[in-house]
Amino acid sequence: MADVTVVGAGLAGSEAAWQLAKRGFSVRLCEMKPEKMTPAHASPLFSELVCSNSLRGDDLSNAVGLLKEELRRLGSLIMMSAERHRVPAGGALAVDREAFAQTITDAIRGCPNIEIVPGELTDFPQGECIIATGPLTSDGLIPAIAKACGQADFLHFFDAAAPLIAADSIDMTHAWFGSRYGKGTADYVNCPMDKEQYDAFVTELAGAKQAPVHGFEDGGVFEGCMPVEVMARRGHDTLRYGPLKPVGLRNPQTGENYYAVVQLRRDNDEGTVYNLVGFQTHLTFPEQRRVFGMIPALAGAEYLRYGKMHRNTFLNGPALLDRYYRLRTEPRIAFAGQITGVEGYVESCASGMLAALETARRLRGLPPLDFPRTTAIGALALYVSGGGASGDFQPMNVNFGIMERPSERIRGKRERNLKTAERALAALDGIIQREETGT
């Protein structure tokens, strides 16, 4: 019997399995793909990225940039693969999704301490386990989780993915390469619209036909991944202050500024596939072709993957989980990933890291590391377990608002954030020293 069973080989499960195996524990990693796929997945590889190839900002003045640096210092397999396969994306960390997932899959499959068990589980495994089945946990396992949690219904929200298009189908006579404010190495394709074009586009988008998604209402969507048509219905100029914001995007060839600009981000290392940034959607496929074709540069776009929407399931973390992502009523069971109520790829990885480290400590008879709120990884766990959440619990991306801030007064948001990051990394270095010395 393995020391620990990890269920699910997404980012959280892969990270958890890897960290436990590195520490000498035998791990049984259960993954239902490719025997059974979720509506959001297409690849049999572990740690598949399905919503966007961007792991978001990489600067320490950004909370997710800090979280990534914490994960790097902790020896994250996910961050190692991301760095190896990063593609240009201005100030963001973006990756070649297939190469990224292949590297993680090869590492997991090649690790002698990890046994891969294919197929869907319908009950909890015996002994220590980490459930990292993601926001699309299979119908077969949900009843067992509900029984263990003592609740019949999980909390949930709806999530959407953006379309992917072929690079050679973009009309570059109506677009140019460049990053906002000139940052990066001209990593985005910018597709401008004038006022007349934008007005017509928003009008059609707001009234376009949506694909049926059982139980969906505009208010049930996660704010951080809102469908573009929902934004259009919230106000005529909402998109111009969101994903179509033209600020900092002057055409270098003409010097022209535009009323609205759609950005496309590279989705693979070869630059043959591009993602419509911020265009998560659940419009029908014909409506996506029709409405998005109103953007001049995309009039003849070839769609390699249409946008789609699915229901994401998550636990009521403050009521059910402790700061180690363990079930309060049955501590042998820990959870990790988006099912805990963390939102985002990096956050999922961080929850898998923390759950694995604290599980390993407990199995060795060592005191917990107790990542503090001064660190991003600790603040996220404390938010999920109720340390920073009250009332209506909703999924949360990491942000400086959930972290303990420096007591001294610091002028300027960037300087304040950098000071918070500096303190976080100093605290983390102390935790790493404890972990390395086994104290």
C-alpha cells in the first residue's frame, strides 16, 4: 500500500505527487484520463492547461508573480516546466501548453516512487490521500465527497474558455505585433476597431445566441473568467475598460491610436496558434464565427478550438477545510486545486504544494510548517480555510489584499507591493530552512 494516494493529475495533483515522491514517500497517483475525459479536456497528458496558456504576471509587484517565485524556491515541478517552455507574452508567463504538459507527464511517469493508476474512482481511497480532482470532478466521485463533507450540494460557479485561431488566418493588414506600452518583445497581435466597428460589434455580441448550459445565469459566472458576451451586456463600454482596452497600444507603423483593440496571445512555441485574450465565451459556434468575424483582422479566422463553458465545482472551504487543506472532520483526507476554492493555475499548483509539504511533515512526525499570511502561499490557504473569508465564500485568485501587509507606511502601490513581496520571501526562506533541516 502506498504511503499517500493522490487523486487527479492536474497541476495540483501532479505537484503534490512530485513533492511527496521527492521526499521518499511512495505515491499512488490515480487519474481517470484518458479512459474518461471532462468537458474541458482534450489531451491525455497530465497538467493540461485548458482555459488559457498564460500563467499571468511574472513581476514581484504582482501577487501571482510573488506566488510563482515562492513556488520556484520550493522546488515546484510545475514552475520548472513552465520556465523551460515559456513563450513570449510581454510581462506575463505563458507557455507552450503541449510541451509544458509533456514535460510534467514524463517526469511523473519516470519517477520510481510514483505508481500511476488509470481509471475513475467512485470512493475515497484508504489511508492518507489528497483529492485533486479539479473543478470538473467526475459524477462518480462527487457523492463520496459530499458524504465525507456532510453536504448534499457543492458550491459551484460557471467558467468559460476562449477560442483558439490559426495564426495564418489573421488578416495582418488590419493588425500589428506589439505589447502594451512596448513591454516585452512585440508578443501580441493587436486587432484594432474604430468607434463605428466597436459599436456594431458590442451590439451584436450582447444579443448573440448562447449555447445551452444547464443552470447558467449571468450572476453565476466567476468574475475572473467572465464570458465576453456577459461583459457586453453589463454596459456598452465595459469591454473598452476590460479586454479591449486600447491604452498603451499605438500602432508603431502609423502612430495611430484606436477606439478599441482586441489582443491575440501566442498559444504555442511555434506561434502557429493564437488565443483571443479575454474572449471566454459560451456563444454557439456559428455565433462565434459571425460575431468575432466583425473584428476586421478576424474576418476570415480559422477556429482551431471554439470557446465553451462548463460548470466548476468547489467546496465551502471555510466550513470544511483547515489551513493545510485537510478535511476538518477527517484529517487523513486533504484537498488541492480548484475544488478547494482557489482560482487559477498557479494557485492550484500552490495548494498542491502546501498540501503535500504538510502531509509529509505529519507522516514524519514533524510539526507543521504553518505558512503565515505574510507569504502568498500561506495567505491563500488561510483565505480558503476561513482566515480571510466571511459570508458568501467565492473562489479567489491570489492577491495582496488577502496577505498581511507591512506595518510601516509606504507611499506608492508598486513600492508597497514590492515590500510585501520582500517580506514574504524572507519568511519563506526561513520555512525552507526548517524543511531542509527537518525541524
